[in-house]
Amino acid sequence: MPRKTTVPLPPVSRLLATVGENVRLARKRRGFSATVVAARAGMSRPTLAAVERGDPRVTLGALANVLHTLGLEKDLSLLGRDDELGRKLQDLNLPHERRPPRT
């Protein structure tokens, strides 16, 4: 039975395409061919091409292997790091110390 995948929303599709393009540009800046990067990342050239297209069916592990091959694996740790909205929501729920009434 084939696995079901979700269809990404349009903004997510655009973001994935941008990530793929960034990976492709990083590979080209380093002067690596697609064949070399695919081999070092342990994948086929069509899978690397899917990563560089931002195909939503590509696994996070495949993307991580390509980033590692390019020396960019630390970029993954930046995902969700600066959660500005989450911090604001958390701060709203922090207990507030109340001053005793003035006498």
C-alpha cells in the first residue's frame, strides 16, 4: 500500500524551492558536480536533483546528508531556534508578582 503524503501549502512549496536553490548554489560555489555530491551524500543523482528542486517528498535525512557533504550541517540546528512568537506566548503565561497594596 503506497504511503500518503500531504501536499504542502503554497508558501511552504516556495520555501522548499528556495532551500533547494540555496543547496544547489552552495554546491556550485564549491565547484562540486552533482555526481560527486550525490555519491558523497550516499544517494542517487535523481535524489540530489529532487533536493535541489525543493521536492517535498525528499526526506529530511537526505537533505541533512547533502548539507553535511557541503559542510553546512550546522545550519539545521538553526531551524526553530529563534522562536520569537513562542517566547512572547510563554512570557504571557509567566506568573506576575503582585505588589501588596499601599497602606
